[in-house]
Amino acid sequence: MSPVPDAFLALAHQMADASGEIARAKFRRDFDTETKADKSPVTEIDKAVEQMVRDLVDQHAPDHGVIGEEYEPTRPDAEFVWIVDPIDGTKSFVCGIPLFGTLIALRHGDDYVLGLVDQPVMRERWIGADGHGATMNGQAIRTRACPRLADAVVTTSGPDDYAYYAYDAMRPVHKAGKWVMYGGECYDYGLLAMGFHDVMIDADLHQHDFAAPTALIRNAGGVVSDWQGRPMRPSSDGRILAVGDPALHDQCLALIDG
């Protein structure tokens, strides 16, 4: 599509401003936590943030759809669909670790055209949108040059966050890099976008996990795909490879065993 309209960027920031207030008010305080069927936690904050996003879309863009983690989709076949993970890294939030974040993306057709990653406690916000590049707290950012995997910082979730087949499949990339760092949640994508990391490889993600990072990294100059090198789409299987330097993409794909 053409550049994302300024009004859509403003709405994304409004969502993040409001969600940040909710999260900061409850961080390291008492709140209700439930355990889902998959044993992952969900808090009252997750639900409150997602409902707030839905309310803002209904108010400012009633023809847009919304897909979130906690509630059933609304208008999922609309031309524009907002995709939200209210608290990405809920375990970190519950444990008082400030590496969680709110993920907000805008999808046009099958393409992710806007991606926002907001860490409300440290008040750090990354956003990338088609036609606008990428910024962190309003300052332009780019991924860094790192054409050799041997020089690259590789990041991933911890091995307990996905099936062990996936961990075994990505291990060759870990071993080929300079360092491997674990457990940075969505924060790692922000750092990759601004040139502190070089590769993020992960598995068992849902659309609300990968939509915002996909648009952010691409608009910061990187490449994001599934493990077969295909663009991330709503139908993607949740295995993601994001690199800051496009030269790393084929090197990583050649090593992934799966």
C-alpha cells in the first residue's frame, strides 16, 4: 500500500499511551492472575489493555477490524485490521521483570504495514510504518550493518518457551553467531531495530506475537520471514527469522534444520 496515513500512526500512539498508563499503574503491585489451558498466565491488565484498544478502534476507526489475544476477533475480514498483544511477556510482567511490552500492529490485506513495540515502565517505544521508516521515542533508527553471521548477536526465547524440536532446529544459528542471548521477550525486537542485536529467531508464535515486530524490523531496514524464507503472513506457522542486515538472511536460512 501507499504510506500509512498519519491518522493511523496517531491512533497507534494513542493506544500505546493508554495501555502504558494501565500497565504502569499495576506493575509490581497486586492484581488478579489466571492460568490458561496452555498453562500461560493472563492478568486483568491483559484484558483491560485489549478492551481499551478495541474501544479506541470502535471510536476512531469503526470500519477497521481487531484481532487480539484475549477476546474473539472483531471484523477480521476488514480492509484494515489492528492486531494487539496487550502484554507480550506476561510471565515477565507477573514476575516484575520490565522486559514485557504491548504490541500493536496494523494489517492491510495480508501485509503488516505498521508495528509498535511499547515498554511502558522504561517508557521506550519503537514504531515502524510503511512510508515513515522506524523510530524509537521519536528518533529515527536503523538496523546495523553486520554481513557475517560469525559477528552477529543472536537472540531467542528460552528453550522452555517452545517445542524442543524448534530449539534443536535453530541451534546451528545460535552456534554460528558471535553470542546468543535468551529471554528478551519483545524487547529484543526493539533492540534489533536500533542496531544492538543482529538476529532474532523464534518459534511457536501467534499472529499477535509476530505482526508488530515484522513491520517494525522491515521499516528499520531489516528482513523478516518464516523459516522457509517466506514473508510473515496471517497463515504463517509461527516460526520467525528476523535479521538486521539483509546479508544475514540467507546465511541463517541455510543453517536452520527444520
